[in-house]
Amino acid sequence: MNKTTSRKYRIATIPGDGIGKEVVPEGIRAIEAASRRFGFSVSWQPFDWSCETYLKTGRMMPEDGLGQLRPYDAVFLGAVGYPGVPDHVSLWGLLIPIRRGFQQYVNLRPVRLLKGMEASVKNFEPGQIDFYVVRENTEGEYSEIGGRINRNTPDELAIQETVFTRRGCDRVMRYAFELAKTRKRHVTSATKSNGIIYTMPFWDERFAAVSRDYPDIRTDQFHIDILTAHFVRHPDWFDVVVGSNLFGDILSDLGPAIVGSIGIAASGNLNPEREFPSMFEPVHGSAPDIAGKGIANPIGQIWSGAMMLRHFGESEAADAIERAIESVLGGGGPRTPDIGGKAKTQELGEAIAAEVSR
Ligand code: NAI
Ligand code: MG
């Protein structure tokens, strides 16, 4: 094994709100089990940044929050969101500053039908649906350029600019091609160059240009509207799907919805150059409707932990965690209510950790 690090990882944890605080400990439990088995070490530094903190202090995180996170190898986040705090406060006060400040320009979400899970689309078996959505995570439609005038008058208007840079397109596309090299060698681009006449043709041009550097990778592209239909009808067609911030956002919720519960879906916000920490978090939110009951599904968090270990180069440990999830789900192990069982968060977490240790 050729590892440049000492195999000691320092992780900043942000459990956040609601079920975030219930599932993060289970993610830690699985990673601790993997660290004992595979001989690396992990230290955890919790940060109490959350909407609850916002209600007390007026800030989601301290002013020098990014500076505090910077020394860590990664951020392991649960979920933020709390009734009474508008969602844009938690997003623009914590998640987006971290994603942008740390140049986490890839949002990576696996879409895989696990053993023991039923697809919400018919006739697919585990193994047939296995792809990644690669979402651009720093520019595109989510820009801060725009404004509003004539508020509360009949002449009111709102303008929001979309920003695509060559650098921003190329780097996320390159990531998708590099990922496809390690898989089935197929990249699909999400576009809308028929209707959106400046940015999307530019996106297509950059996709064609970047793909010329990868002649042995098959490519195709679909307009976002028909692509969502193909996700539902032909999820077996895909290997790596790359999309802009908005299209990628939509696809990366649709994908996990096809293969089961939101409680299982995992994600990474990656800075591929490793100049900054990357951040790993489940796709789900803080689930105020079930928070405090101890019944949240911890698998999204645990799988995000596996992605974090893979990012560190600990592939065997990541594989072991993913296999443990499947052997518990597929082998009649405990299940939380969202996937048809009666188990508590901790029972499922302990079963997976035990399987990792085996
Ligand atoms: P949500 O993901 O929190 O919940 C949607 C539904 O899925 C709920 O019925 C919930 O009980 C269920 N669910 C979610 N995760 C689950 C799990 N692990 N196990 C079992 N069931 C689970 O989304 P919602 O309700 O739209 O948002 C709630 C709060 O979370 C809001 O404040 C929102 O802004 C925030 N949020 C935060 C995110 C983040 O931190 N990245 C992402 C999405 C939402
Ligand atoms: Mg989303």
C-alpha cells in the first residue's frame, strides 16, 4: 500500500440539529470499528454549530469558523435545520460557506441498489443499479449575483444570474471522467442546451473538450427533462452522471429515491486537490418529525463515513463498511421503521459496526 499520510486522521464533527445528533455517533462507531480492524487511527473534535446555536448566538458558526475547521482532514456533518429557523439561514450560514470556502466543487452521491433493499422502480435487482451523480457544487445557478427592485409594487422584479466558468466546468467534468476510469467507463452529461442558450451550450462545449482527453470513455448527454425520466425508467443505463449545481441537485435526490429510503443516501463534498478539508454528510435533513425518538436510520451517515475513508485512501476499510451495511440489510439484521423494521438507530448502528469488525 502506498500511503503518504501517517494514517492518523483528525476529523471535525458537526452533528448539527435533530437526527443529525443521533446518527453521527453511529457513523463514528462504524469508522472506529474499521480503524481497529485496518490499523489506522481517528480522532474526533465536535463542533456544536447548528440552528439551535443560531437561536442562542445569532450565528450558525463563529466568524472564523472556516479557520477553525481548516486544520482537520475532513468534516463529518450530520444535518442542520430546526423549526423556526428559515432554511436559507442554515444553508447560507454554514453549508454553502464551507462548500465554497473549501473549494468543495464536487458533490458526489452514490446511487446503488443495496442487497436487502427494494427499488422504488420495478424489475431491478441489486447490482443492476450502481452509478454516481457528480454535481458541480460551487457555481452555476447558485450564484450570489442578482437583485430585486421595486419591491411590493406591480413593477417588482427579481434577477438571478447563472455563472459558468471554464475552470469550474472543466474541473468537475474532469473529476467525473477520472471516476469513470475506475468504473464502467461511461460519463453522461446533464444539459438543457435547447432551451438555455448561453450557459448550456457552453457546458456542452466544455464537456466535448474535456472528453477528448478521455478517448476510451464512452459519453452521452441528455436534456435534464428526459434525463429525469431515464433515471426512473432505465437507472441501469448510468455509470457517472455529471451536472451543473441545479441539475445535479435535482438528480442527486432523484437517484437515491429510486433505490430506497432517504435515510440510506450518502454524500461527499469533495475538494479533490485536498488543499482543504472535504465534508461528508448524509443526504437527509434533521427530520424534526422523528427527532428525539431514536429511530432514525443511521445508514446514510455510516455510508458517508465510508466515503470519507475512501477519500483518505482507506479503500479496504471503506469496502468493509459498505459490505457490512449490505450484509445487515440483506441478511435479516435489524431495520429501522423507515425500511420496514422496529429497530432503534443504535441497534442498527451496532449491528453494522459488529459486522465491520468481523
Ligand atoms: P428531511 O430529510 O429531514 O426529512 C424528510 C422525511 O424523511 C421526514 O419524514 C423524515 O422523518 C424522513 N427521514 C429523513 N432522514 C431519515 C432517516 N435517517 N431515517 C428515517 N427517516 C428519515 O427533510 P425535510 O423534512 O425537508 O427537512 C427538515 C429540516 O432539515 C429542514 O430544516 C431542512 O432545511 C433541513 N435539511 C438539511 C439538510 C442538510 O443538513 N444537508 C438537507 C435537507 C434538509
Ligand atoms: Mg438537495
